[in-house]
Amino acid sequence: MNDSRSNISPSYTQESDFEQVINSNIANLWRSREEGYLKSFDKKALYWIKLTAPQHDKAIVVVNGRIECTSKYQELFYDLYQQGYDIYSFDHRGQGLSERLIEDKQMGFVGEFADYVKDLAQLIEYFDLSGYSKRYLLGHSMGGNIATRYLQTHDAKFDAVALSAPMYGVNLPWHLKPVATLLGQVLTAVYPKPTFAPGQVAYYPKPFAGNLLSQSDARYHWFRNWYEQHPELKIGGASTQWVWQGLMACKQCYLMTRHIKTPLLVMQAGDDQIVSNQAQTQFMKKLAKTHSQCEFKIIHDAKHELLFEQDQYRNQALDATLQFFAQY
């Protein structure tokens, strides 16, 4: 039996009481959110939320991943809020409640990956976190890539940043790896209208058995049911344009490590089959050469969605994040 402290963190929601808490305390906090829309640099409507309390003097901006939305993160927001943080988050362009960019509303699409980074910068400005004693950034998967690109291209006013399974590379079959970026570019040029990348399909609720995201039955079923109740949130596979742009952004993350000055924690899911763990390891090795305030934590046997995983993995990710933030 594993009796490590991480497995019994009493301060976070646990699977044994998940059903009860998600429908009571968490739902109540979610209903208290402030929300709105911000017009992006190219006039797209971006949906944002915030959860604040007068006594909180620390803030976390949460940047979610591809196909995700703020409302999927209600449990995380609740757990962080209980730890004394105000929460700010938003839906990326083309997903969640933000404006969709193309006719097929369930296809993952972006014109340029840099648009995501511009949106993040604009929202951070809009949130105006200047009144807080401490400011943090937490990104997951694609959101980890966007947060990294933001740190590399902007004067980031954050005390520390934590990334969950950041997308520094995509877990592609070996024979596609060398040609994927070029293939995405060529297919995007060939098809005049956005089309799914090879192997990508419209949204469907993948069964729990064999899913690559999470081993937590309770959390997985909850977010799949949430999407069934709110079909406007659904996003399926990625377009050729998104794949091409995403892979280019991965490359830039690696090339520009020396531009990162903010303390950075990268958490790797040991059994991740969505993003490339090898790319994360390479990124951290290169970053460590120019940046002493970086940490790399591997959460062994965890699947991609560390923040929606079984307690034994999720508790470790939350502990690592909050302990890292507490140092800065």
C-alpha cells in the first residue's frame, strides 16, 4: 500500500466525495463567477470568467488545453480558490463559449498559433492583476505551449508559472514525425476550406475504457456528461491548419528557451500518450542551461490530464504546483 502524503491530501476534492461536492459546493462557487466577453485584436469574442474574494491577495490565471473550456475546470478552480487564490480563466478562440472561427463549429482550427498568445496577453492586461501581492500562471497541454510562448515573447509580470503536460511535441506515429509539419502545411494549401488532419474526426464521447486522458472514472464521466448537457462546448479533431501551426509552435518553444526568465515548473504525466514526453525532457534540459529557477516533476503512471486524474496523481500535481508557487 502506498501511504505517501500526496495520496491523502485532504485539502482538495477527492474522488470519494466528488459527486457530492461537484453538485453542491463546486456548483455554488461556479454560479458566483463573474463572466463576460472581450473583443480580441481581430474582433473575435473571447469568453472569460473570474472567481474572486475580497480577502484573497494572490491570483492564478488558468490556461486550458485544446478542446477544453472554463466550465470543465470547475473542480480545479474550487480547489485553488479554497487555497486562497482568486481565479481568472477564459476560452480560447474557436472553442468553448468563445467565438468559433470556421463554419464547422466542431473542428479544431486556428489561423496562426500566435493568435492564441496574443489573446492570452490581451486578457492578462484586461484582468489587471496589479493589485495582487502574488500572480501565477497555470497552463495545461496546448495551454502550456501558449503560456510558454507568452513567456518567450512578452514581459511577463508573473511570480511563477506551472505547466501540466505541456504540448512541446505531439505523440505521433514514428513514420509521421519527420514529415508532419510539412504534411500539415501541404494539406492546408491543397484544401481551400479547413479539413480534418489525417486520423482526426468530429467530436464523439470516447468511452472511459481505453481513453488516453484520465484514469479517474468519476472525473472522466463528469466532463463527458457536461459536454452532452452543453453541446455548444464540443470540439472534435484538429484541422490540418491547426496541426501545422501547433507543430511550428512546439518548435519555437524549444528554440527560444533562453527567453524564459520567470520561475517555471513543468509536470510530466508518466504515461502520456497525447503529447511527447521526450520533447518535454529535451525542452527542460535545454532550459536548465540558461535558467536556474526551473523544476521538472514526473508524475509516474499518470495519463495526460493530470488535473483530472485519479487522486493519487492529481494530488501530486496540485501539491507540486502550490509548493512551487509558495517558493516565489
